[in-house]
Amino acid sequence: MTESFMPAGMPLPQPDPDSPDVGFWEACNRHELVVQRCSDCGVLRHTPELICHECYSFKYDWHKVSGKATVYSHMNVVHPVHPALRDRVPFNVVLVELSDAPGIRMIGNLVECAYEDIHIGMPVEVVFEDHPNEGVTLPLWKRTDK
């Protein structure tokens, strides 16, 4: 991507160092996509939480995933929800299911794809957009032929 998807002036996520999602954002900064894994029962989960809903364990680690996924649902945003997005609408938002973590879904922006070309089951992969001044890297999604 040559141009940043997120325009200047748009507030970006600022991970709380005490939040259970800090490991997710640290991995994004390394251009890695991870999901939480319960250290006791092995169940994968996203969004990150403090407790496993399968075995009620508080122990977890981070499991690296490939970043390949398929579109589960999608929408086209036509109303700018923030003034900084005024020149960016319309844009695409997708809910994807990770290929190597069945049942795990993530939401994000789909870049470099016309809305009319998006379809359920379409293969996508994660791409990362660095925002070094804000100290955060955003995971975005891009269509792939594989």
C-alpha cells in the first residue's frame, strides 16, 4: 500500500498496558498476527480476554497464525463516522474467519478492493499499516487469489 488507509487526524487505538489485548498489539507492531491460546486447555480465542470460557483458566499465551482468512461478512461504510474520514468514504469493513483457527473471526478494513468485488468466502490475508508516531500498527485485510 502506498497511501495510508487511516488519514491524519483519525484517532488510532492506544493499547492499555494492563489490558489483555496488549500482546495482540505488540505482535501487530512486529507484523505478526496472533490470537490468545488458553495455556491449560489449548482453546484459541479472539478478542483477548482474561479468562478462558471453556475451562475458566486465567493462564494464556499467544499463538501466531498465518494471517490467511476468508470473508465471513462485509459492509460498505458510506457515512463518515469521524470528520477525518470525510474524504475516505466509502470504505469496506470485513469480518473474516481465520483459515488456521476455525471459528476465530476478526473485523477490519478491506483495502484495495471495490465493494462490488467482495463476496462471502473470498480469500484475504492480513497486511499491516505502521503508524510509528502513534506507536501502533494496524492489521488490515487485502484480497488474495489463494
